[in-house]
Amino acid sequence: MTADLFDTDESPGESRLVLGTGAVLLRGFARPVAAALHEQVAAIVRQAPWRHMATPGGRRMSVANTNCGALGWVSDARGYRYVPVDPSSGEPWPTLPAVLSALAGDAAAEAGFAGFVPDACLINRYAPGTRLSLHQDRDERDLHAPIVSVSLGLSATFLWGGMSRGDRALRVPLHHADVVVWGGEDRLRFHGVLPVPQGEHAEWGAARVNLTFRKAG
């Protein structure tokens, strides 16, 4: 079940929205480095192009993705896991750019998780109509470290659920440069994304791009 959009009690213009004991939405937090993020993601994609991975059951994922950092998240018939080498090229994933790592660390600190140093950044590209079903991020070895999620491009509705898939989920609007951080008691909450509406963003075109930073190794 999902709740109405306004169950978050968000006020217009609010820059910080508490989603839980260890979870916070930081409105526009990435805006000062948005142009640099666009340049760096383009460079990463040139080295490790977008691809549609398959689920362990063989279904093609609708969300395109790539990675940067020491480890990259992959999915195939062997399951979900992190690997140091891009299976498409046989080469290491692109290095995690300093501007991305700094943004993740600063956002985590702002949310109360000082000292966060990610070793993996999963980059997802949502075309209009694409969604992500409720799931947990639990493939990482270090579940004490937070997740830092940066939204770029088209707006979308983030589903913020509970500790079980069937728990009531809030619908939280996310816009360009918003950052969500969750950890601690909220680290294993179910979350997802409703179908991205049609639109065109000035920088990112007809797409929502999501940078998700993790401590995977």
C-alpha cells in the first residue's frame, strides 16, 4: 500500500525533510555541483556505456545502468553482487570522480553520518515510463554505512516504505539535485520509484539519472 503524496507533511520551500530516524531528504543539495555531475557522468558513460542488465530470473531490467568506483553492482543469472571489473569490457570500472565522492560525503555528514567514504556508485538512467519496484539495498558488506542517493534530470516520485515489502509506503516527490540519505535504523527500508512522467530536462533530456553511493566492500 502507498500513502498520498502529502503524507510526508512537507511544506513548500522546505529544504530538509526528515523521513525517519536515520533518513533525510536534502532538497537541492547537489545544485552547486550539478554542472560538474553532468560532465562526470558523461565521461563515465563513455568509458562504461549504459546497459540493461538481467535479473537472476532472466528478465531484462527496464532501468539502464552503469557504475564507477572500486566496485560496481551487477545482476545476471548468478545473482546480485558487486564486482571490481565491468563484465562488458573486462576492464575496471571508471574511477569514482572526486566531485562525486565529496558530494556523497558532504550529504552523509549533513544527514548525521560523518566519515562516509563510498567505494561504489551505481548510476541508473530512467526513461519516461520506467519504474523501480520496492526493494532493499542489502548486497553491500557494510550495512552500517548509509546510502546516498542523488536525483538528476526529470522529477520522479520516490516510494519510501517500511522494513517489510507490504508495509505502507510514502510517496515523496524528488526533483533535480535533491539528495536522499538513509542509514542506521532505516538502512534496510524498502524503497522504489513510481513510473517517471514524460518530460524534457534542460541538461539531461528525457531522462532521470540517479547516482546511488554505497560502501560495498
